[in-house]
Amino acid sequence: MQEAHRQAYLRVLGVTSWIPRQPLSGAARGRRPLIATVTAEPFASTVKEPLQQGVAQAASPVLRNESGADAARQAMLAVRTASRPESVSAATNKVDAEPTETLAAQSTQSQACTPFSAQLWLSGPCALLLEVPALGLGARSPGARLLADILRAVQLPAPAQFIADFKWPLTRNTQLDQSEAAAHQALQAFVQGRLEQHSVVSLGSFGQYAGLLAKASVAEVSAAVGREEALDGLPPAWFAPGLDELLQSPAGKADLWALLQRVMVRWQAA
């Protein structure tokens, strides 16, 4: 056998080392004994049919110029291909069998959160996170006057002291996670960082998206309105509708007053 053909066969078979069956002329004597006999029948029976196909293809007009090494390579590839359909079919069935509900949940998690703006204010020992319009809360706007009335009613300093703005999304790069869960984490980090230097005993959240401070989805925020909850790394937080919504809802103002009567003892005792 020519050396090029022998190397081609070894590459197709995946053999990286081999032992000659007969002594090689000029080769140094080795410690490992040579293999006296090798039974090629199992291998021959395994590749008999694919090899015959390879020979038939080599005899066809299209492949008549193929070398012996190429024919052997095609024969071995035919053997490998014949053993693949079961594994490929199993993987396909596994993907097809994945529940539709799981795929729908993954699609929902990847949806971007609606852009929103929030402002952090400080009134004595109470911090306030307000969902505001894109341009912010005007000093003479109806929402600002309502906030001042609320603070005076619960014996907090008015007007409140502005601390910082928060705008979501933090970047326009759509390749980054912009889901409601990501907004929840970013809002928590924002408030924790701004309140490190302040002694705060209570935290009020006004608005649906401002409530992402405590919840990972807007749907969960709606269920938390009118309640007070403990947060990791932050003072206890209470949740109320947005200022614009309170302006249009006398019933919402009554519910907020009932909530504030329960939580105002925190800053009255401070």
C-alpha cells in the first residue's frame, strides 16, 4: 500500500498510533512485541456494505477520478451517517416535546419593560419614590401640590427635598436585558445607593412602575397597593397609586389615608 493511501485510511479510522504486524526494515528494535495475527473479519463485516457502495460510486462517471483514499473516506463517512439517525431523531423529538407553556414563559420574560421615569425625594425620616412624567414633577403642578398636602397631613416636612432621577431603560442598547425583572433590580440598586447617607425609617412608593422597587413584575405591584412590606437592604415600604391617579380618584385618596394612619407611627417615633 502506498504511504499516502495508508495515512488516509488511518485518518478516516481515527487512528493516531499503530503497531506494524511485521518488522520494518531499518527500524530500531522496540520493547513492545509485535502483533502476530490480526483478525480483520469483524471490521470487514461492519463496513462491507458501505464499502461496496463506495466502490460502486467510485465506478460511476461522476466519481471515476476519485483516489482510493477518497473512496475509503466516503465509505467510513457512510458508516458514521448510518449510525446518526436515531440520535438526531431523539434530539428532534425532545425539542418537539417541550411544553408550550415553558416557551411562552421564556418569551414573556424577554419582553422589554415599558419606559418610565421616577424621582426619589426625602421628607424628614421618610423617603418617597414617585413615578413622574418624562419631564419630571413640576414644582407648581397639581401632583406636586397634592404631595405637599399629603406630607402636611401626616406631619412630614413639606416641600420634600429632591434627591435623584431614575429613567428606564438605563441604556438604548437593546441587546441588554430590559425586562421588568431587570428594571426591578436596577431600581433597587438606585434607591439603596441614594439612601446610604440618609437615616430613613419608611419608604413610600407612588405609581405602578415605581412599585417595581419591591416586585419583579407590574402585575405583582398592583396587588401590593395599599400595603406595607419589608425589603432587603431598605426600610419598610408602602405602596400607593400614582399622584395623577390619586387626583382623579377620591376613593383612592381615602384608601391612601387609611394606609398612612397605619404607617405614620414609624416617623412619628423617630
